[in-house]
Amino acid sequence: MACSNDNEKKENKNTSSNVHTYHIDIANGKTYQGNISKVSGGVYNPVSIVEYSQAIDSKVMAGTLMDTGEFQIGIGIALDENNKPSLKGSGPGIVFGQWGVEDKYSPSGIIDITLNNYEEHNISIYGQDGKVASCILNFSGKFKLGADGEEVNVTGEIVVDAP
């Protein structure tokens, strides 16, 4: 629930919109934004698989959000016992960019990450049982485009809809 004072209408952000959404602003003026259907061919399109990783001794929320022909983002973040996110190990962290282009934006320093409305869901997809998360993932920090890109400030919000 977010509101600035008692006289303004209260806004309740949740993850029940039937689409996954993304909005990423890059300091140089580039913005990526869009909606991706959460169901494809009658099957839930999981963006955020949750599994335990022995390598880092914590849960990991990982997945890919693809807006075909436009944009793609890869997420791989560790979750502590309170589901607080962090970047650990050699996973992808948060990597995004234009569809079909090799160079992507990736963190070049400390990235602030928050999860709101985080909820885990057990699902069965393609004959396999698994766990996915719905949430609102916000991030900000310095990113670079490819290995040689200049550092730029980036802010983003990814809304992963519940199954």
C-alpha cells in the first residue's frame, strides 16, 4: 500500500494483472517497457523459478522475461531466510537489453534490489512440479552495456504476475 497523505487516494500495487510487466529507465534516456502475457497456449509462463542452491547455501529466484523482438531480461538473485534479495556468486544477477543484440546491460557495482508482494506458488508445468514466485522487483544502480560500455544509472521495475 502506498500513499502520500490521508487526503489522496490509496494505491494498492499487486501482481494480479494477467500480464508480467517491465519498465526500465537508463540515464542516457533509453527506456524499455512492456507487457507480456502470463499465459501462453493455456500454460502459465513462469518468469521466476525458486530453487535452493547448495553452491551459495540459499534460495535463488531465477528466470527470464522475453518480449519477443523487443526486449529480454535475465534474473538470478539470492534470497535470504526472510526473502530479502541480493546478488551472490557468479549467477547472472540482473542482465537486460534489446532482443537479439549480443551486448546486454549488467551490473557494474552495487545494485539496490527490493521485492514487494513476494509470494511463492507451487505449480506443475510440462509434467514437472516446481515453485515460482510472484512479486514486484525494483532495482537501481550502475550498469554497463557489454564489457566496454560506459557506466550508467539504471532504475527498473519488473512485475511478475501470479499463476
